Amino acid sequence: MINKTRKHKLESPKQKHNRHKATEAIMILDKMKHDFKEPPKAMKYFYDLFERVHCKNEPLHSDKVKVGTMCIQVPSEIIYALDAVPLRLCNGFYTNDEIGSDFLPSKACPLVKATIGEFVSNNFSDKPDLIVSPTTCDQKAKSGAIIEDLGFSVYDMEFPRTKESHESREYWRRSVRKFTKDLSADLGKKITKKRLKKSVMQVGYAQHLYHKLNVLRKNIKSPILGIDMFLVTNAFFFDKIDKWIEAVDVLIKECEQRVEDEYDCAHKRSPRIVYTGSPPIFPNLKIPLLIEQADAIIVADETCSSNRMFNDMVSVDEWFVNDMIDGIADRYLKGCTCPIFTKNEDRKRRIIDLVKEYKADGVVYQAFAGCQVYEMEQRSVLEAMEKEGIPIIYLESDYSPSHLGQLTTRIEAFVESLKNRKRKAK
Amino acid sequence: MNKIKNFINHADLRKFRFWLQLFFFVFFIYGGYLAIDLGRELPIFACGYNHEIAGTCYFMPLQHQLARPWETLFSVASIGVLTSFFVFLLWFIVFNKAWCGYACPMGTLQDWITSLRKFFGITYSTYTQPQYESLKKIKYIFLIIVIVFPLLLGLGILDGEWRGAFCDMCPGRIITPMFVGDFSQWSIDFSTKTAIFLSSFGIVFTALFFVGSFIKKRFFCFFCPMSAMHYIFSDVALLRLKKDGDKCTKCGDCYNVCDMQIKDIADDVKSTNILRDDCILCLKCVAACPEDDALHLDLVNYPIFKSTKGGFAKRMEIDRWEKKDD
């Protein structure tokens, strides 16, 4: 007789990890695709991209050296100029958050936990060859060592925590120059004027496109939802830059058409929101999703996974390597509104300006439980908004799928109150 | 109207400035051949030692006028001193410090030396902030030499050899005549000790002018007493450099391109009038600002050149991208 026992396959930890990640990814993508009015057709590229990378684990950069970056302060222009690809490693998966918890204090930031979790699982679709860790917030700075212990090669890039002084500018410029030299030696590539100029222009063009798309949201009938915008900007973390540029170019054309047709992706009375605080990183787009499901629309943001990544541009007076590097360095320090800096005046001014420019009705300030700097700045930002008469709500959240009920109630109440205000104003 | 505004805001400032500077340089240095004479009250270093100059630096007559004996200086006889001062003020008030950035032959010459440096592929140098803070005071010392020394002369405290002391020290006296083939100013006057000191100071300063401006952008402007004089009256000028601090992200793009290393342009978000004493109103900062309306040049209160996202992208050539293989 033939032994007819059924073959039982055990799921490997890696497969399990992939399955969990894919579930998280597909759940949010499905909601984005189907819970709202029709998204722009050009968004299909981005939905597919995230599905390819996070559900099918498709590598995008097998032919290039990959430089993982732990924060936005690592100059991508320099990495591109050395013929490598920057990959932003800030992670948004709850699965990774849980894995990383074992390595960090219980009250640590979920983003940092998730990032470490990804390293622990060592399950990358594009595995970084080198990790650059700028000394921005405490938790990020310290996780460099943890990652190193896991067997990765980590380069600490010194970053100042004040930005007003002449000394800090010089310090950071020196840091960036050193980084350029070290990376160039490490990769065995020489940085040339031509290549650096090309990469400054290319990243500059990507920024230019982002701005072009972003300003369309100033229209009272916004052509694109905030959550879709977050997906577009999140894609910049890891996508091939020329592919990203092509896709955004198409998206801009479609959105411009929508503006012309006066298409409104929200509703007539949907309150307009400026989103600020800890960065929403795919698939943790929970709060933006809740806001827009509650019939509000995010028209602008002040977060490092989106606006802050693109906002400030490099300007160069003389196109020499040294001058370009200094210009690049300044871009990542001087305009940065990250709460790790001693003062937070710039961030407050920026939020107020966004509210005015984008005719927003209110601000949502979200901080991850454990993201100390954002939690600490909350009070002063709330005060500043109150002074300006701008309604604001402060939310604390993490990566877990629980607590949704409470968050929904608070967000819905806030949106409702904004609607009332709007009605009364009329 | 919007089209014109858009055109101006997207303009290639570099080209515009190059041609305007070239025009003014030729105009002032060689204007005399065409019998052009704009008088002796110009707020730029168009030096009268060049006999073909189309108008003279105000400091030359000013020093002579102030050196009159005090009884004459403070009498009706010196009404001319006042009128020439008003003529100077009139010239200045219209264009403000744009005289420095666009019309001054010495300024233009420095920009050309900068281009030469660029041609050789040499990077510029900058001062550190503490150096900057102390060096910037020097121009006020020169201004004292321009104004107070002649007064002391009139009082009889200083000797006649101090007459026109600043002119003797000024590189403009030595350099400007060279362009019409007159090299006679390259000499040290051995008549008296003071003359030796002043004229050799002039030679050294001129040598520094060439070396300095090769290394540092607009090296001389930093020490220019005319720039200090401008600043005293710049608040009443019609052309104004304004800043809207709310729109500024302090990114420092303007500071990066500033030939004069003015830190306030990026860091000061409170002042609306952002013109500082070192400013040469070249407008490179406005051209390099990526935020809409953050920096603008106003004629009285009407903005004529504004910073725009689009203009920035166009000037940086990041508004287009062609795939090129290298």
C-alpha cells in the first residue's frame, strides 16, 4: 500500500514574519483603495509598489550597493552620487514592533522598536549593505549599537542638537564632509563634481515634483487624499528614484486635471486638517486613515515621513564639490523642524504657516507613546495654536491595532466640532 | 500684468546682473570719453583720479569740503556742502545699496575676479562668525577717517598732508585709472612721513584687494566706508529688501549664496526690513529662496521681485530632468 499521509508543512519563522507583514500591508492598502471615493488612477503604481515590496518581498535594488539610513538627515544626494541607493529604514510594522520590544525598554518608541525588529528578523526584501545612523534622537542614536550587535555594519554620523549657532553649522558640515569621504572610501568610488551635481539636480527635481503636487492641495477641492500623499512620500524611502519621479509626474498631471474639473476627493463640508507629529510610516497609516474615514481631509503635514523630507532644497552658488556638500549639509540641518532640537520655534511657525497657506480648519498632533521629544513639545505647540485661534487635538498612539475605538471616538468628535465651527462661521 | 510679474520672478538673475554690471562699468569708467558727467556726488567708488570717469565718488569732494576751516564750514559760504550732500542722498535713496551690487565699478571688478577664480576651479573662502563680527567694524573706522579727519584738519589739529587721507589709502584711486591706461597712481609719495604711510597703505590695500577678492567673494566691500555711509540712510531708501519671517523656514539657502555672509538674512524671522550694513543688494538671496514670498525687493511698498518656488526651481535648473547616461 502506498503511504498516503498528508504532507504537513511547518511555517518557518521567516514565512510567518512575511505573512504577518503582508497581512498588515494588504489590510491598509485595501482600505485605501476601496473605502474612499475613487483615488487617482496613477495611485495604482504606488499601491502595486507597496504590495510588491511588502507582500511579495520583491527586491528593487539587487544590482546596487544599498545604504540604509536611520533618519532623514543622511544626505541622499551624496549616496546617489557614489552610485549607491539610500534606503530609509524607519519601520511601520506592528509585527516588527513586537519583535523589537525584546531589545528595548518597554516605553520606547514603536518606530524605533519596529526598526530594530526588522533587523532582528533579518528579513529584508532589500538588505542594506551599510547602515548610517545620525545621532538625532536618543533612541535612534542608541539603537545603532544594538543593530551593530546584531551583526550589521553601522556608521554613526554625528548630528548637532542645536541648529542656531555658527558652531553647529560648522560641526554638521564637517560631519557631512567626513561622511562623504568615508563612504567614498568604503565604496571605492570617487565623488566627482559631475556626479554630485547630477544627483543634487535629481533629488532637487524629485522635491520640485513633490511641491508641485503638494500645492494642488491648497485648492478648496483637493484632488488627492492625505493618506494617498503619505503613501507617495513613503515610497520615496525605498523606491528607485527615477521610477518614483515618473510615477509622480503622471500623478501630478492627473491631479491637475482633477483640479481643472473641480473634482473633490472629500466632501463639501469636510474639515481641512494639518497633520503634525510622529511620522506615519507604512503600514502604520492608522491615524491619517481614521481622520479621513471620519470625513475630514488632510491637506498638509509637518512630519519627517512626508513634508519635511522634501521641503527644504539645496541651493548652490558655485558648483564645486565642496560647496555642493556644504549646501547639502545645510539643507538637512538648518530648515529641519525635528523636535530633537533645543528650540521648537521653527516648528510652531511652520505649522501656523501651513494652516494659513492651506486654509486648514484644524491641526491633528499625533505622538507615538514613547516618542519623548514629540510628547514634550506637545504642550508648547498646543499653546501656540491656542494663541492663533487654531483648533488642535493631541493624540497618543502606538503601532498596536487595539485602542482603535477610543481613537476613533476622539477623532470623530474633533472632526464634528470643526464642522460645527465651519457652519457657524458661515 | 501677472505675466510680467511671473517673468520677473522667474528671471535668470545671474545673467541680468552680469550685463547690467558690465554696462555700468563701461559707463562709469569710460563715460568721460562721451562727455558724460553725472557730477561729484555718486554713492559708489567711481574714482575721480580716473579722468574719464562719468561721475565721481562722493567721498572725494566730501573730504575736501569738510576740511575747510570751521568758520567757513559753518557759515552760509558752505551751503554748497549741504547741497552736494542732498544730491548724494537723492542718488542713494532711489536705488539704496543696489549701487553696490550693480553699479559700483570696484564691486563689479571683484565679481569678475571671482569669475576668474571659478574658472580656475578654486573654492572660495569664508570668514568664521567671530572673525566676521570683528572685521565688519573696520568699515566704520574708515568712515571716521573720511568724515572726522577732514574736520580735525579744519580745526587745525591735523596737518594739510592728511587732506584726502582716505583717498590716499583707497584701492579705487590706484585701480580705476588703470582702465584708461593711467598707471601713475602705483607709486609711493615720499614727500612726508604721513604721505609715505598713506600712499604705501594704498598700495598694500590694493594688493590685498586683488588677492583678497580672488579668495573671498566681495572681499573689499566688507571694509568699504561707502557701504557704512549707505547704511546710515538705508531706512529711508525707496528700494527695500523685505522679509516675511512667517514664510521663512530658516533653511539658509540665502545665506549660502550671500557674498557678504550675512547671517540675519536666514536667521532673523522678526525683522521685515532685512537690509544689513554689509548688504550689497545683489538680490542673490531673493533668487536663491525656495519659499514663496519669503524674501522680496520692494519699491516703497510694492514688491517688484519676489522669491518663488517656481523661480527657484528654474534658476537651479531642477524644474526639468532629462535622463542622461554617464
